[in-house]
Amino acid sequence: MNIDLHIKKTMTAQSRVFDLDIRLQADTRRLVLFGPSGFGKTLTLSAIAGLVKPDAGMIAFDDRVLFDSEKKINLPARDRHIGYVFQNYALFPHLTVRENVAFGLKKPSGGRAAGAPEKVEAYLGFFGLADLADCFPKDISGGQSQRVALARALIRDPKLLLLDEPFSALDPYLRKKMRDEFRSTIDRFHIPVILITHDFDDLAAFADVVAVFGEGRIKKQITDFDNNQSVVENLISEIYTETRKETDDRRPNNETRSFSHPGCGAFGYRCAGESAG
């Protein structure tokens, strides 16, 4: 895939302002956005998916323009042909496993494509979910929920898959198991991936190219990750040190952030100009 973006977005939370200014160009099948929480990785992913509109800039994927503020192009999320696995999986609690997977084939008009039931059953079988098809999300495990979310994202035959820290909620053993499963599935579907993480094991499993985030910026873009792991480790150590110092200098004692925008940030800041809702 070829991803080319330069986007700006300003978010506010009470008296705090967060400015995202991202420039990224990469030609790779596996891109990892890496860095501490709250630095704009999820906001960047949400902008690519069409869930958040940048204030300015451009997003292009394989020479297809998804967003261009100057040309007033902003494709709806449903027309971008992008699959998204959220950090909390975002399964519908009132729908069964089968219905959650089938939701991925739902059209804006409410109907589904011909052959949808057969495709749903095939995906349930492929992801090992056939025996759980009539269960609800509350009745299945974290790993099983993850498979449901991945099946729902892939059943639409997307051109690009976005993964937002898909393993962070799992225990260490299951995390390794699901990481291996995801890698195998992604290779089998031949789909390019952009993944968010701050886990070095995820980097080792998925990264061809790494974009290391500072606060609202990309500090460094590294190709050929296998031969540059020490560079990433040193850079991340510097970023964490800088972040701790900046946080101690700026944040009053016991300050907490409250967030309201469902598509923002580290899901962290309200869009500038929005009310608290």
C-alpha cells in the first residue's frame, strides 16, 4: 500500500489544547504507529477511517484521495473501503456473534448484498466462531470477541485494515496467541495493515515501517524495522523521558482529563469549538 497524508487537527479539553500535525508517507504492507498514549495515534487512525474530519490537509491511499481540505473532498467512512478493529472491539451487545459479523455487510439503505448469509457462515467457520454464533458478546471471551471484531472488519473485503491496540486488553499468554492468529489471518487475506501499539512485541510481529509518535507529531519514520530495533528503543526512551518532564511541568496536581468526542484522539480531547454536549 501507499499511504500519503498530511493532516492538522486541534482538540481542546477544558483549558488544554492538543495540536495534531502529522506528515506521513509510506509504501509498505505493514505500518505501525508507535508511541505513548495520548500522542494522537488513534486520532490519526480515525481520520484515515473517516470517523474524524481533519481541520486541514490531505489523506490518500493507493493514489485514491480520501480527504483533501483544499479540494473539498471528504469521502464518507462507508465509501473508503477500510476495515477498523477498535481497541475495545466495539461489538454490539444486543446482537449475537452471527449478527455482529453480518453487520459488516449491512448497506446504508439497511439491506445486505446477495449471498450475505452464506458469506457470514463461511466467516464464522473460518474464524472458529460457528459454535458461538448464537451467543452474545457478554457470553464470550476476550480472544473470541477479538475474532468477532476481525471477522466483521474483513467480511466487507476492505482495501486496508486499521487495528487500534488490538491486543492490549488480553493477558500475556492470550496476547501472544492472538498476535500469531492476526498475523496469519492478515497474510492469508493479503491485506495491508496500519496498527497502533506501544508494545515492542507487536512491533516485532507486524512492523515493516514504524512511525514513532511524539506529542501530536511523528518524531521519526523508520523503514526496515528488523535492522533498526535499537534505533526505535532509544528514540522511545527519549520520548518517554521528555513526556514525563513536560507532564510534570504543565499538569496541576490531581488534574484529570474528561473527554467527550467519540472519535477523537487518544479518545481524549474534544474538538475545538464543540460544546461539552
